[in-house]
Amino acid sequence: MSSTVLSVRVPEELKEQLDYLSRATKRSKAYLAAEALADYVKKNSFKAKELHEALREADKGVFISHTAMLEWVDSLGAGAAIDPPRPDVFPARK
């Protein structure tokens, strides 16, 4: 796999911690930084994907009303749970 150079500004304290970790683990700072960045991207990239998907869905204009959601949530703790609500707000027809 090919690689590229990436320059990043970090607080001095973080650099010192990276220096220490590098010495303690006998790993290069570049290796540790790349591993940390890869881990962060892996753990967080799904959020951006899910957010874009949610925005696409929201742009359709079909929603469950606040009232319907509250009625359903309130039923969950009442011992007589009702079925989850279905969309009841639709875009205005032109």
C-alpha cells in the first residue's frame, strides 16, 4: 500500500506524550500517529455517512410527528405499548 506525507499541528503536550509513547513502545512517531488516525477515521467515518443518509431522507419531507412519537414513547412505560408510529407528516402537494 502506498503512503503519503501529512503535516499536522498538535499541541506541545500531545507531541511530548507521543514522543514518550514512541520511546516506550519502540515504535516510530509516524507509525503511532498513522495508527491513531486510522483508528479515529474507522470509528467515526460511519457518522458522516449516516448523517448524509439521514439528510437525504429528511429532504423527502416524510416524518413522524412529535405528537405521535410522544404517544408511542409514553405507551412503552405504561404496560400497554402501542405499535411504533408510522410517518404521518408528508410534503405539501403542489
